[in-house]
Amino acid sequence: MRGSSLRAMLRSPLVLVVSVILLWFIATFLLFPNINLLVSTFFPGGEFSARAVEKLFSSERAMTSLWHSFLLAITLSVTVNVVGIFIVLVTKYFQIRGSRVLFLGYATTLIYGGIVLAAGYNFIYGRYGFITNAVRNVWPEVDPNWFSGFFAVLLVMTFATTTNHMLFLSSSLAKIDYQTIEAARNMGASTWRILWKIVLPALRPMIFAVTVLTFLTGLGALTAPIVLGGADFQTIAPMIVTFSKSASSRDLAALLAIILGLATILLLAIMNRVEKSGVYFSVAKVATPLQKQRIPNRAANGIVHVVAYALFLVYVTPVLLIVLFSFLDSTAILTGTITWDAFTLGNYATVFSSADALRPFIVSLVYSALAALIVVGGLLFVARVIQKYRNTVTSTLEYLLHIPWILPTILIALALVMTFDRPNPLIGGQVLTGTTVLLLVAYVIVKVPFTLRLLKAAFASVPDSLEDAARILGAKSFFTFRRVLFPLVIPTAAAITALNFNSLLDDYDAAVFLYHPLFEPLGIAIKQSTEGENNLDSMSITFVYTVLLMIIMGLTMYLVYGRSGRPKKRRGQKTVSAGISPTTDSDPADATTAAVSNARS
């Protein structure tokens, strides 16, 4: 393949600079911290020690947390699949009245999740929640802690983690060849037999993939157990946070994090093995678009409609209540009664006029924006080098850059804390633990694999003739990248930046380990507002935070996905949509020749 040899790769000064910086980043922030975590856990004094393992087996809390994590992961794998497959079928496969409205309700998890979702459910159904207080006004004997423990965590996470089904399973369903369904119907197969024998087997690979992702989500769950689990139900991740706060138990926290990482790696390896060895349902090369199916049995049709709209209410109710409660004072929420006098704009006025209230929001905005820009800006060059030069070195670098994808965020954060709490020669002898920089580093690290995969795909879609034409005209590597290649991947880069920004706004998993006390991000502020009755005054402010986050995330999702059906025209280019690299109307080489000539003149 052209340009694949190592010698050709090393002839470019730009590639050399990018390679040196990339090697430093991988060694400093991906390899060394995780190796140091292993050494600190099993070789604390330079010699092998099983003390951490002994402490784990002798700690009842730690062993209980392990059991709770696997129990939650296994149960979620069942409940999320049941709900997720059902909502995909009623919105994309069956003829259900109001299916578009149902889809919007089920898709609300796209605009809020994590600590925001857990806090929202806690403020509605928790000990001091509105629904709990309203019910207790009628039945005082109701336990105020009814919505806590395993039941609460399972319920919240079941409806919060169907996002993968909405995104990926819906896409797989749309690719099924309708001719297969028609052929089965002509042979006398019923609607349910077609669903069971044809449709679901065709979705089996994606169902298996989202099941593994769901299992991993339950295994590493932090926000829901820490907010709603109470004293009776804590999983591995909250225990890691607890143990990491003490120097005497930090090795136990590290061991739990390692177990979590090993479980993640094992499951991903099993998923890859099954995908490679499996024989799956195949479709026609030119598939007929899927048409929605009617449920012939009236009773079954009615039951499906009722269940679909009941789930719609479950998904939509928290969102509507959060918006409503953002206009109420905390007293109305505490007492469980709503009057006209309780409505106020004071909560929004406080957030936008008080520096203390607005500070966490601004901190998260700055952190998210910086991390999103840095990771996309840096990986633009890296993705191009890896995509263009196919050899052992670039393949190894690509595998190493995917380390954050196979390790839980809390393990990465804990490794950073334990590694950079002393002067480190790899960063010029500086100490990063306790500074504002380390959280930014963590945010960049966790977004590297996702960003690299999409940018690499974007560069792969650019014809080689573009760069060939620029080189023939005498353009240097950096000039070609800046004036020819970069403009073609701008839509994809912008979409990735927006998605990264979105996902980091309410982060709690990394922030709980790495945030600076004077620069408290939004995830920490929201979590603190859920802790006890003394923080009820900040409850209304948290609702405002949540509404603002939902607006920002909803706008971002619209800009990235919602406008894909509204094509834009650019001079000399075909219609393009956000996130897709454009192509030229004319010959790519001619377009590049004109671009280089105009730039030089």
C-alpha cells in the first residue's frame, strides 16, 4: 500500500514531530500511570505482596460491593434488553399510533444522564423528593426511604441505559431486508413467528453487543448507586471512591479498580471472539426498506399500546417534573404541595446573578470545551498519520490509544492520582495531583479512542488523488494538510467536538477523584446537593442546572444529528451533512490544483 513503509513515514518532518509527541503522550498518560497502579498494588516495597488481596477478602464491605456489582450487571442485562428491545419495536417495527411522539419520549435519555439523571430521580422520588412528600401528606406511615437500594438503582439504570438500543439496535433493524419478511408471510408465518424467527435473529449480533455494554455499565456503575443506593446497596465504584480517600486503604481501592478493569477487558475479548466466530443472518445486497408491521390481534395490539405509553410516561415524567420544579422554591418541593405562590423565577435569577451558583456551571463549560478542542485538534494529525501509513508502528500506536476504551474511567482517574502525586520526570518534574490540570488530562484521555476512530474514518473517505495533486504541485505536507485535507474533514471534526463537549458537561466519575476544591465542576455540585436535608436550598438550583444542561445537550444533538436531513451547498462541492466528509463535484485532482494555486497566489 502506498506510503505504508516505515521509511516513507519517517521522511516527513510533520510525521516525525507528531510521532514524538504521540509517543510521549502514550508513555506518560496511558502506560506509566496504569503500570504504576499495578506496581503500587502488588509491589508496594519493591517486592511482591498479596496484602491487598488479603485485605479484600477480609473486608466485608469490599466483598459485598463486588457481589452487588455483578448482581446489578446481570440483572440490568435482562431488564435493559427487555425494555430496550420493546421500545425499538414499537417505534420502528410495529404500527403504533403516535410512534414519533413515543420515540421523542424514549430518546430523552440522550439529553440527560449520569449524575444529573440520578439526582433528578432522587429529588422526585427520594427521601426529600416531591412525590415522596406528597404521598406522605396522605399516608404518613409511608417509609421516606422507599426509593433507595437495589430497587431504585435498578429502576433508574434500566430506563437510563436504553440509549444504546435507541441508537444502535434501531439502526440494525432498519437494515433488515423487507423481502424476507414478505416471503415468510406468503408462506403463512404469523406476525409473532416472523418476529421471533426472522427479525430477532437478524438483530442478534447487535443485541449481544449492547448486552455486553449494558453489563459493563452495571459493573462499573457509580452515580446511581452513590446517590440512590443508600447504606444497603453499594457497588464497586462507590467503594473505590471511599477507599481512595484514605492512604491506608488506597491499595484496596486500586485492587478493586484493577478487578473492574480486568472484567472489562475479559468481556470485550469475549465479545470480539463471539463476533468473529458467529454466523449471522444475512440480507440481500439490495435490500428493500423495512415497512412497519400491523399487529392483527386486537387484544395484543391494545396491550402493546398501553405498555408503550406507560413506558412513555416513565421516561417523560422526570423531564417534565424537573422543568416544573426549576420554577418552584424548595419549600414547595419539601412539603409536596404546589401553589401559584410557589412559582418563581428566582432560581434562574440566582444562577445567573450569583457568582457562587454560576461558578460550577462555568467551570464545567470551560473544562468540557478545552478537552473537546484539545483532543480533536491533537488527533487530527494522529488520525491522518495512522490512516495513511499502515505498518507495525502505526498499528501498535493505534492499539495503545484504545487503552481508555478497555479501562473504566475510575481506574484511569485513580491511576493518575497515584502517579502524579510526586515530581515526575516525564512532565518536567511537576506534581499534577491537586492541580486543575489533571482533570483536564483525564477528560482528554477518556475521549481519545472515540475521537480517533471517527477521525480516522473521516480521513479514509478522502480520495488519495487530492493529496497526490497537491504533492505534484510542490505543496509541503503541512500545507497540504492545512489547505486541502483539513477543510474536507471539518464537518466530522465539528460533530465530534460537539459530542465530546456534551458528554463531559456533567461528568462525575473522573471529577470525584481529580477536581480542584476551588474549581468545583457541575457534577460535584449536583452530587453535593443530594446529600441530606441541609442541602435542600440548593435543590432548586440543581433543577436549573439540569434544565440548562438539557437545553445545551438537546441543541448539540440537533446540530449533530437533527440537521443531517437538511443539506448544505458549498461552492464546488456536493451536498454534505454534519459529520460526513464532503466530496467535490468535479475531479478531486482538479479541485485540489485550483485550491493550491489560489492559496499560493
